[in-house]
Amino acid sequence: MRMSNSRRNLCGMVGSRRISIFIVFIMLMWTYTFINYSMYKNSEPDIPESEQLRRDILDTSKKYVKALAKEQNLQGNLPEAHTSYDLKKTMAVLLDSILERLTKLEKRVDSAFANNSLSIRNISAQEQGANYSLAEEPPAWHPVQYIPVQGEEVAPDKDNQCGYTKSELEDYPHCTGKIAWMKNMWKSDVCYARYGVDGSQCSIHIYLSEVERWCPKLPGRENEETKLLAKNDATKATIQTDKEGLFHLLSEENPEKFEWMKLRISRMWDKKWMPAAQQLQAKYNMTNRIQKKILIHLGLLTKESGFKIAENAFSGGPLGELVQWSDIIASLYILGHNLKVSVSSSGLKSYLKSKGVISQNCPLTGERPLDLIYIDIVGLKQFKKASGPLWQQFSCMLRVIDTFGTEPAYNLDTYVKRHGTKSNWGKWNLVPRQFFTLFPHTPDNSFMGFVVENTKMDEESTANRGNTALVYGKRAYMWLDRSKYLNTIRGKYEIHATVSVNKSVPNEIKAVPSYVNNHGILSGEEVQKLLQKTKLFIGLGFPYEGPAPLEAIANGCIFLNPKFDPPKNSQNTKFFNGKPTQRELTSQHPYAENFIGKPHVWTVDVDNTDALEKALDEILEIDELKPHLPYEFTCEGMLQRLNVYVENQDFCTQPFSWPPKSAMQIRIAETGQSCKDRCRDDDLICEPGFFKYLNTKETLEREYGLTCQGVEAVEDIHAPSVRGAAKYCYLQVHDLLFSCAGGKPDVDRLCPCRDYIKEQVALCKNCVY
């Protein structure tokens, strides 16, 4: 017993010691942690949590850049340009991710709030006898008996009345999902009942086809349409001459973003814009026009884009986009319209909320909160996210500023999925003419253009230009691998430049030859003065299709335009990878090559020394050349074109009948030839709005003088067309695929062409009155 008690006592002592040691250890660890925390707080007492997070993000970004450098086999220290670029890219990704998370969170909060409000409204409605109409009776709907074609698969239809065939749904990829959602959620908002939705298949199909337009219309209801937004025709548009009123608009949100634009507009206001407005009023009746409510959202200037175009405008950054947007904003304001300009995602969302654009699930009714929305590709994604369920209703109001254009083959999502015409910027399912290009290179799109600034046109006397040449290239990387080309020119001309060179980067210093007289980055007025002393404006092959060559020609210069053989396209040029176009550039500036030409433009294979020297010698023999500026790039031409667009282009109303059918001229293309090229052969322009008049079997037989041996309705960019000797006829299924640029090697296309006003190719001769 003593032995066992002793053991127990011993075990108890050992256990107590272990516990004591453990407690002491915990106290020491706690004390150590407390001391470290105190020292940290004392050493950096004022660092908030946000600052610490910022440091963590920067440290992670640096690790990312170093890892990327290793992957790219960069040795030693990273060049400043690489580090800056990748760090900006990293931060842009992080900011975009944060924005997306915040947007999702906000949508959930809004949804929760809406559901709570909805519950209250539903209780109130039930107490009042479920009177959902509020101010009006719900629109009546009439169920129809639908008998499917024998052998066709029909979408499930519990009512056995309003089903769709599988083929009918091919062009409406979202229809099935919308129907499934509506079946379960039609009671989630009382607005659905106001449009006649009662849970039945017919009411759901009618709503989704005639109100939200996600589905095809049911047989027998093709002409039914629910009128939603009414136009306000009370306010008339009058020419506005108050520059300060425009500048006030540009100061409402982030005014620093508009500094460069305001300088350009101010410089041109009295000498260019105002005389142009007076001339337009003298030529045309400008009194009976309706003032439009126009939202302008510049996505490329938002913080989320990461581009910093406005910030770099005074230090050699790209100016093409700022030039075009300056002129669009100035034109719309002068034409008398009511503008709202946005350059931030938050500002866009707040404005739309103030207009009720994202306050309900059903389409808006009443007076239109907006008539038109001018936006760029970057802003398009932001607008779609901000407009939410109402994107479908407001998408017809969009006017998308798209430098290189979007062809039909990249626009329709179902076609892209089947044919693999992938693009980072496509699949918007808009009418292709809603995309507006910098130059008139894609007739499937509309031509917006810009104004070429010059100070030479009205001066009769010209300066002695001698043999002075100015290189078109503001960034040093544009000069790489061009020494042989420039050396050939150097033997005949004194070469000047306005290029930004980072002296801390050896490659940039080497890129610009020492014999070049570099003036550095100049202001707009200084560039104008330099162009007036220049005879030859030298293209380096990049940038593609910029405004500078037209500015040089307008100031009396001759443009040396590098020829591309083979033409540059998305298959052989990285710059065009992912862009929604199959265009092939035959030179650095196709518009100058095709629409201006000699003596103002010399398109030459600059890698062929003999051809280059011959061209240079011929240019030397040319006496002083009068400045040339196409009308479409003047202030008056811009105002005329934009006014005609605003007054006549209406993609929200069907049928859309502009330009007038009287302008149409029908042509038959050669096998495999596009309608764009076929119309161009006869000095005409392909007009995609006319394809609908040709898309019948009877028209194909009449124009080709044949009897169709077979007729097939296809969803492809070559229809309407005929397959040669087989006399097999193709008709177009989807309006969004009518294409001037499209073609197929074994078919002959039927092409709708039109005439055009000289130096105003966007407009037919009967389009201006």
C-alpha cells in the first residue's frame, strides 16, 4: 500500500510540474508576443491597415514582375519601361477584380433590398385586391394555337399552345434560359404582371418576345409590339455657340481628364467650329430638329481601363482617341443636343440610377431617359454591367466609337461560336452600323471620322519649304529597324522629328539617328508651324491609320506612305490579333492611298531602295503643293455627317429605312469577291442597309437571270448569293450577318451598292437635304 501511495504521490508531483512548466511557457510566449507588438506599434504608430495592405500589394506586384522577367528570359536589371508596364498591368488586374467583387456585392444588396420592398408591395397589393396595374390595365395577350412542323423538335410546352421549334431558337441562344428563369421567378417583381405574365407558357413567351425580345415572336403575332419608351418631341435643337457652356459640361466630373480636349476645342472654336456652323445653317434647314438626350461615356479615360491616355497627352502619349472624342463632343454640343459626359464607372452608374435605368427588372416605360449613348469599346462592358437587366432595351441606342471597326462575322455570338471567329472585342450582337470607325474603311460599320486641324488652308502665300522632311513617329520604338530607309532619305532631305526619347534607355537613344534634328514633344500650334515648313512627311509604317498624315497634307506636305506587301492582317501582324476584323492593310494609311493619292500621297515599297529613290527624286521636282483637306475631315463636314446620323439613324424602330432605297444600285460580284470590293470597282459604296431588299428567291432569279435549282436559308456572311453553275441559291437567315466584307470562294454575291458625295463617303447624294 505504501508503495502504491508513494507512486501516486510521485505521479501527482510529476503531473503538477508538467502543468507548471506548460503554464510558464505560455506566459513567456505571450510576453514575447506582447513586447514585439508594442515595439512594432512604437516604431510605426501611424500606419493604418489600408497602408499595410497597400505595401503587401506592391510587394506581391514586384514578385510578379520579377517572375514575369524570368519567364521572358530578361537578364540583369529590369528596364524601366518593362517594370512600369507590368506593374500597371498588375494593378489594373487587381483593381478590376476588386471592382467586380464590389459590383457583385452591391447587386446582392440591391437584390435583397428589392426583394424586401417587393414583399411589402405584394402584401399591399393583396390587400387591395391584387391591383398590379397601378396606373393602367395590363396589356392584353392572346394565346395562339401553334402546330409545329412535322419532324421538328419542340421546346417543352405544358400548355400545348405556345411552343418553339428547335430551329426557331437557333438565333436566340438566351431564350431557353430566360423562359426557365421566368417560370420560377415571374412573381419576384409585380412589373411582370403589369405586362400580362400570369405564369402560363403563352404569357411568358409573349413577354420575352415582344417586351424584352429575348425570344422569337410567336406565329400570328409577328406584327405585335409593346410600346415602351416614348420620344419627347417638344424641345427643338438649336445651334449652340457658347463655348463656356460646353466647358462647364466637361468640368462636372474629373475635369483634369479633359484638359487636352479643352485646349484643342478652344483653339479651333472661333476660327473653325463657329464659321462651320454658320455655313451649315446657310446651306440646310436646321430649324426643325428635335433635341436629343445624349449620354457620352469615355471608357478609355476611366481609372479601370488603366490606359492613362489623358494623363500622358502632354508627354508624347497617343492622341488619336482624344482628337476624335474632342470633335464628337464639340459637334453634338454645337448641334444643340442635351449632353451628359461621363469618365468614371461610378459616375456612369450614378447617372443611370438617377434616370431609373437600373431600378427595376422589367423594361422602362414612359418618356425616354436617353435617346443616344456614345461610348467606346472599353466603356461598353462598363455600361452593360451598370445597366443590368435593361441592357437589352438600351442597346439599340448605343453608338460605339470603334477605331478599326467590328465586322458582322465577329459581332453575332452564335456565328462566332460555330465558325470560331474569336475576338477580344466582339460578340456584342449589335447592328454592325452601330459601330463607328475612325476612317471609312469598313462599310458594314458607320464612319464617324474626326476634324483635321490646320492653319494653312486660307493663306495664299506659302513658306519656302526647301528639302525639309519630318518623320511621323513620336515614340522611339517606332524607329527601330528603319535606319536603312532613313539613310536613303537623308541623302536628299534634311530630316526633323518630334520624338520622345527616354535617355535612360539605351535602345531608345540608338533608335533615333544622330543626324535627325529632334524637336521633342511639341504643342499642337508648334506642330502646325513645323508642318508649314515641311515638304515631305515620312511614314515609318506605324502607327496604322492615324490622323497625323491628313494633318500634314492639309498643311501642304507630301506624305510618303509605306506600302505593305503582303498586306498586314490578323494572321501575319500581332497588332491586329484579336481585333474583330479581317481587313488587310495595303499600306500604313489606306485612306490616304485610296481616297487622296498623288500628288499629295506617294505609296511606296520603302524596303525597295530603287523604288524609294525614284519616288524621292520625283517628289523633289514638285513645286509648292497647295494644301488639301477632304471635306469629310473639316468642321463643316463633321457637323453635316453627325447631324444626318442623329436625325436619321434609328436602330430602335423597325423597319429601319435609311439611307433611302432610291439610292440603291445592284451589282453581281465575281466568284469569291466581297461586295465591298465589287461596289468599289464601280466607284460606289456597299450599303448593308439595302441587303434586306435583295434577300428573296425572286430577286436572285431576276438579277441573275436564272431559276434557282435549290434554295437554302443560311446563317452565313455570304448570303444572299448563288453557287455558280449549280444555280443553288442562298438566303440570309439573320439580319446581323448581312455583310459587305464577307464572302465565300465558290459563290457569287448579290451586292447592294449606292452612290456617295465626293469627300463625304458616309452619305449618299440624296441623304442630305
